Amino acid sequence: MFGGLPSPLEQTQLTYCWTLHEIAKDLGTAKNLPAVLNFLVKSAVDALKVKASSIRLLDFEREKLELVAAYGLSDEYLRKGPVEVSKSPLDKEAMSGKIVLVEDVTRGVQYPSETIREGIRSIICVPLVVRDKVVGSLRAYTSSPREFSEGEKMFLSSLANLGAIAIENARVAESLRRRAENMSRLVELSRRIPW
């Protein structure tokens, strides 16, 4: 509606667009991957009005998911133990590239009693994909049972994609830094060789 206040749906869409814009803008100038990922999980909480959010990345063996960012979760919950893909139906399915919703945390998660004690009732898990390979997941946690709309799922997928881009950019930058250091060493060695 021209000139009037935006409807609740339009306001939600504006919030999602603004959040994605801010994160994408930060990706272009980010030098600190943890800060970007922490901003991303906080943005998920604020925009979706959920209890908490986290990002976990697969370890080298692709057996465990290691925490790299979290917002809204207690230290006790974060220290509950390793998230092992083989012991977590939620994560096993998400690592196949699917968005997974667990409406009842007494089933489908590796640590149901710790999850309930944390006040979590539903979890949505979205894969982080880099070059057609799942590298981890973005989760949103709710304090009451909740279904997520297609728009909310798309928003979370967009956040996950931006997180995956940030992770890939950081890996490429680290690889380039190591190559530059190696080249510098080679140049220095070549200078020491008598001709």
C-alpha cells in the first residue's frame, strides 16, 4: 500500500531483506570469520524471533560437528558433548543436504534431556553447502513447538549460504596467505644461493 504502513508480512519481508543486505555487505569487507558467523546467528535469532541459533562445521573426518558460532545458548548446553553425525538423526539427514525440522526434541536429537533442560522444543537445521558439498549446518532453536514457513526456511537457507560463502572465502584467503609465505621463503632462499 503506497504511503501507508507496511503490513506484518511486508514488515517481515523487509526485515529479512535488510538482514541479508547487512550480512552480504559485511562479507565483502570481513577479515574476521568468527565475527561474521556470530553476526549471522544473532541475525537469525533477531529476524525469526527464535530462542537461539548456532553454526557447526564438519570436522576433517566428517564424523563430528564442531561449534563455530552460537547465540542464545547457555555455556552448559554448548559443553554438553560432541555432536556426532552417526548418533544424531537430525544431523545425519541435514548432512545429506536437506532442511530438517524436529518438532519434538525428545526424538531426533543426540542429547534430548540436555535440549529439554535448555528450554528448546523445536529445532530447524539447514545445511551449509560449499561447492556442492555439505560442510556443516545452521540451526535455529525455538522455546515452543513451531513450524517454519517456506519464507522462513528460504531466509535460513540464505543465511546458511552466506555463512558458507564466508567460510569458503576465509579458507581461500588462508590458502593464499600460506602460498605467499612459501613464495617469500623461496625468494629468500634463492637470494642466498651464490651465482
